[in-house]
Amino acid sequence: MKEKTLLITGASRGIGAEIAKLFAQNGYNISFCYKKSDIEAKAVEEELKKFNIKVYSQKADLTKINEVKNFVENSIKVFKRIDVLINNAGVSLQKLFIDCDEKDYEYIFDSNFKSMVLTTKFVLPNMLKFKGGKIINISSIWGEIGGSCEVLYSASKSACIGFTKALSKEYGLENIIVNAISPGFILTDMNKNLSENEIEDYKNTLSLNKLGTTQDVAELALFLASKKSDYITGQVIGINGGAY
Ligand code: NAP
């Protein structure tokens, strides 16, 4: 394979870290950012380097335009070309909508949606310059069907779907392929507050009666980044064990 680079947001933990590892294992150079988990990020970086690829990591709060710009500019300095962008960083909030305030709105939409918009804005010129690229946005099942007590989170993930579809139309002729992955429940730090009973109840609603893993999501991301999926664009690929 010719040398390729993945730029992924939020790869210090969870789904992002797993995706970075699978891509590294498959020969991609990796540029990743994270918000605060220095120790975890260092550990991910060390693991990625074992695959004999180039790695760049930076602490960057993606809710702040200057930090996004700086992270993307530094990544391009190191790797010249970004072949694949995965907008993965995100946060959740479980709260009744009636109790949510403007701060909650800003926290969720800035972390989940503004971060995606800004990162894409700064990566896109590089993809246009090299006449192609793949963008994969991590949405959520709740962005498709809506989740009770997660109204703001669900709405931010629906925004991700609209963004994906529109962007795929605007840049299709430039050979830029844009899709969204929509995972169901995947056990990570994001949902570690749920009780065993709650997790069991959710599992019992699934056709496959088992939870998805970060590896399942990473395999789908690798497929969407590969040539095998070159005719897929503007799609939302659900990976949820048959939740609906
Ligand atoms: P996670 O384990 O909590 O990890 C979140 C990652 O995003 C961390 O690397 C975190 O960095 C980073 N991040 C958060 N806010 C950031 C910011 N402002 N700037 C930079 N980095 C930031 O979450 P996850 O479960 O892997 O989720 C990954 C993505 O999948 C999210 O978009 C989430 O909404 C989506 N998703 C998850 C599930 C699920 O069940 N887990 C289901 C559907 C969709 P730090 O470590 O430094 O905080």
C-alpha cells in the first residue's frame, strides 16, 4: 500500500483509540488529538509506534477554533497529505431535556458538532489539493432514532448526519467521499455510568442479543476508508446488533 495518513479526533480512549490501532496495524500513519487524557494518549502513541508507522499526537480542545487549526496545520506539516479524516471526538450527557440549560447545549453541540465542522473545514483544503479523500463522521443510533434523556446528544448526532449527507453532495465531484458510522451501544468510558441491569436490558432488545465492541466499529471504519467502499458516499452505516 502507498503510504497513507489517517487524522482522527479523540483517540486517547474508547472507539477512537481502537480505530487508530487498527489503521496503524494496516499501515496507516496516524495523527490524533485528545482533550485532556495525557497519560492515556501517551500509551496509545507508544502502542501505535509498535506498528512501525509515523505517529503525531497533540492535546487540542476541538471546541476552540485556534486549537483545531493548530492541530490540523501541525498534522499537515508532518504528513503533507491527509487521506482519511475520522471525526470521532465526542461527549454525552444524560439529563432530562427540561433540566438542560444553555451551558449543556454549548457543551454538547460544541464538542460533538462544532468540533466536526471545524476539523473538516481545516482538513478539506488538503484533500482538495490532492484531489480526493475520505471523511468518516461518527454519529450515533440516537441521532437516527432519538434517545430519551439524551435529547441534546441525539440532536447533535442528527446534525452530524445532515452534515455528512450535504458534504458528500457538495464535494462528490472532487472525489471526496463522506459517510457516517452510527454505532449502537458500545461499552466505553462514555457509558460507564450505566448499571449492569440497564446494560442487560438494552442487550435484550437487540436481534443479536450481544453488545457491540470498539473493534466492530474500527473494522467498519477501515472498510469505509478502503478502496472496497469507493462507491459508497453520503450514507449512514448503522452498526447496532439489530437495534431497530
Ligand atoms: P470516550 O471513550 O469517552 O472517548 C471520547 C474521546 O473524545 C476521548 O479521546 C476524548 O479525549 C475525546 N474528546 C472529547 N471531547 C473532546 C474535545 N473537545 N476535544 C478533543 N477531544 C475530545 O467515547 P467513545 O465511546 O469512544 O465515543 C467516541 C465517539 O463515538 C463519540 O463521538 C460518541 O458520541 C460516539 N458514539 C459512542 C457510542 C458508545 O456507546 N460508546 C455509541 C454511539 C456513538 P480525552 O480522553 O482527552 O477526554
